[in-house]
Amino acid sequence: MRLRQSKWILRLETKHGGKMELEAMLTEQEVAEILRVKKQTIAAWRCKGKDCPPHVKFGQRVLYSKKALLNWINQKLEDK
């Protein structure tokens, strides 16, 4: 299997010629930079059950889908 990565898409090619595209995930630090808050703020939102961006946990690692993050931001803008 070969992995190619553009900025937002992971392209997987299997040795049998199959192809699959996956959305690249953002780290907690990248999300913090986008939202212009501290990484600890996002962690606090998540731990307190406060309205926070949708995320997926892999062990101790927390990742965010770019598409889900953009939808979350747009929802926040509409709620104002």
C-alpha cells in the first residue's frame, strides 16, 4: 500500500491497484490555530462537554475532520 498526501486528502493505493481517498485530519494544535485559541481551551471544551468541534479519538490522540470543523464554524455563525 502506498500513501500519498496532499494538503487535505490522503490517497491510498493498494498493491492490487485499488484506490481510496480519505480526508486528512487536523490535529488539536491545527484546530487551535484556525480558531485562534489555545490548545488547552479546545481540550477544556471537550472535557467539560461544552459545545466543541466534532472530533475522533485514537487512543490519546484527538483528531478533527476539516469538513466537520468548517460545518461547526458555519453553524456557530448562523446561531448568532
